[in-house]
Amino acid sequence: MNVVTTDLGAITRGRPVVESRLEKIAQTGVGWVPANLSITPFNSIADPNPWGSTGDLRLIPDLAARFRTASSGAATPFDMVAADIVELDGTPWIGCSRTLLKDALADLKAEAGLVTKVAVEQEFRIFDAGFGAAHAFSIGAMRRADPFCPTLLAALEEAGVEPEMILAEYGSEQFEITHAPTDALAAADRAVAIREITRDTARVKGWRASFAPKTALTEVGNGVHIHFSFVDTDGRPATYDPAGAGSLSRQAGAFCAGVLNHLPAMTVLTASSVPSYYRLKPHNWSSSYTWLADRDREASLRICPTVTIGGRDRAPQYNIEFRVADATANPYLSLAALVRAGLDGLRRSLKAPPLVTGDPTLMGDEERKALGLVRLPQSLPEALDAFLADKTVTGWFHPLLVETFDGVKRHEIARLAPLEDSAVCDLYGTLF
Ligand code: GLU
Ligand code: MG
């Protein structure tokens, strides 16, 4: 089994351990190296990095976050457990994104009395299957992959990620997986496990599953949509209020305002690669402005539909979807940023953002300004600069983590500079 952590380039890495040592390792961990956080998705170490060749850490597996399945068809069962990174004396390490998310969630609960419910919806494309053409969302698009989808569903169920649906999406050879809502930490663990189990199930068939944000410039993007809502500390729904703007509760409105307020500076944390910005364009059903809307798939925050058939209660269904994310971002860091931004909105008692209808690209500057519509960064360098220039957002993290992130991203930008955009898509299709 593998004890894993997910790094700043959204690659999940770790150490294999034998089952008989797991109980002991859950107490004292396995070895890890600080400079591992400076490893890039290209198997190089960003240079310079703040860690050098010195230092040692421990990966402490969280046994509640173990994902095991023998149903993917692989020769040996898939088995991973998410870990926290600590110093040798057990102190949390400042570079552990899983710990950063836990801390953000603890602050949200302590200060606002809110507990998150999160579901992550992930899109991916299958390569090397030799599929013939099929219509979007069609039975044929599912059947041509048979038995991939039922096999994957069984594997995900056995692993305990509570999958809800695997569907054939709109893009070529594109699929999507959703899971049942859970707290944000478990949702980030599930997002990682779902990617890895999907890749493993595809690998067994001699295929490749890619979650890259854009597998070709002309292709539909692969998004990671983060659905969130809140319950109070007694478990009562706390997101919906029919009297609120857009039916958002006062707290959910302030949270959304905080997110939109900080979004340009935190986009690099949720859409973290060069090709992320090929996806974040208008008219791509992804997102391109700071924008709250009711059931509009171009918005960065979409209020999702609720069903009232048979008199069903809207409150527990009511949730908001954050659409600015993709799988080149670390899900723990994405969610930590989302929670920190929302908590800032709560602390400042911000009013809910206006509900925008219509297309921001067709509006004049004045109209966009009045609605608070700000264009998101349009490239990785722009997004990185916006992040580094915002002391509130960088202040959510230890300066060494910011420095490491900057180093990894600068390395990525330099590595890709000589490539055409289409070659970047090809490369990321193999890396993610
Ligand atoms: N593929 C779109 C994206 O890049 C999302 C389509 C959908 O709404 O599911 O986010
Ligand atoms: Mg979709």
C-alpha cells in the first residue's frame, strides 16, 4: 500500500509500506524530504528552492483516508492512504497542504459555526482506446467504452469514495465522475483517490485517462467543479434562505463575496498550470470573470438547481459550484484558498455579490464595473503575479510555501516557453 501526499504541481507521490507495519507507521510515519515539495511535474527540482538537499520529515498516514479496491482489474489491489506531513517531533510541517486545509476548516467552524459539505466533479479524457465516433452524452459513447464505466464505478464504490455518477460528457472521449458530498477534507482525499483509481482502471485496459485542463486547443476542457454548501454545528443546512439574494443565507452570501473578492489573486491556486488558462476563456462553460449567477455554467460561482418535485425541501440540496478549478491544482490548496477567502468575507460581513445575468463579454466597462465583474488572469505568469502581489492571499500561507510554489511555477513557465500551445496540451495530456 502507498502512503501519499499531493504536491504543489498536483502530483500524488509517496512511499510504499507493507501492511504489517502500517499501525506503527500511523504513529511515527515514513520518511519524506522537504525538497520533494519543489519537484515539478517534469521530474525535475525547481532551482533555486528554499530547501536544498537538507532536512527530513515524516508522512503520517490518516487511516480514515485509506482507499482500497481490488475491482479495477489490476494485478494487485489499488491501495493508497492520504498522509499529513510533519516534522520529526510531530509538529505539522508548513508545506503540508492537507494540514492547511484542516486549519482553514477549523477556523471556519470556530469563527462562523459552519461545517462544509463538498462534492468534487471531475472531467477526464480517455486516450489510446481506439474509440470510434460517438454522440455527446449518448448511450453509444458509454457502450463503446464497456466495461470501463461499470468497472470503474465498482472500484470507486469498493474504495469508499461514494461515487454518484460516471457519464459520457460533451467532449471527444470525455467522461465525468461525481461523488456524494462530504466534508471538504474528505472531498479533497476523494478527488485524489478518484483520479488515481480512474487512471489505474484505464491503465489496466491499455488506455490512458487524462484530467489535463485542455487536451487539445480545439477540445472541450476538463474542469474540476467544486460544489460547496454549509451546515451549522448541529448539522442543520445553513446555505439557503428564501429571503436572501439568490436565496443565499447571509453567511453563504458573505462567503461568496469573499471568494469573488479574492478570486483573481487566488486563481493560480485553483487553476495552476499554463494550459489552465486555455480553458478559462469566455464561452467555454468554464469561467472567465468574477461572477455569481443562478444556474449559469459560465459563472465562476454557480448557484446550482434544486428540485421541488413532490414538495422536496430546497435547503439541504442548495449548493454553490466553484468552476475555476482543474486537476493541475492541488485540491487541498484549492479548498484551503476557497475557505480562507470565504472566511474573510464572513469576517468582513460582506454583502452577497449581485446575481449577474447575461454575458459579461457583451457588456461595457461601466456595466461590468457596476456588477463587480473582474476578468480573471489570462495566463499562468499573470495569475502568479496577481497572487504574489496580494499580501492578504499570500498571508494565508507560510512564506516558505509561497516561495516554493513560486519556484515550481516559474520553472513550469520557463520549461514551456519554447513550446507552441498545442504542444503544451499534448504534454499535459500525458502528465495529468
Ligand atoms: N467542460 C467544462 C469545463 O471545462 C464543463 C462542462 C460542464 O458544465 O459540465 O469546465
Ligand atoms: Mg461536466
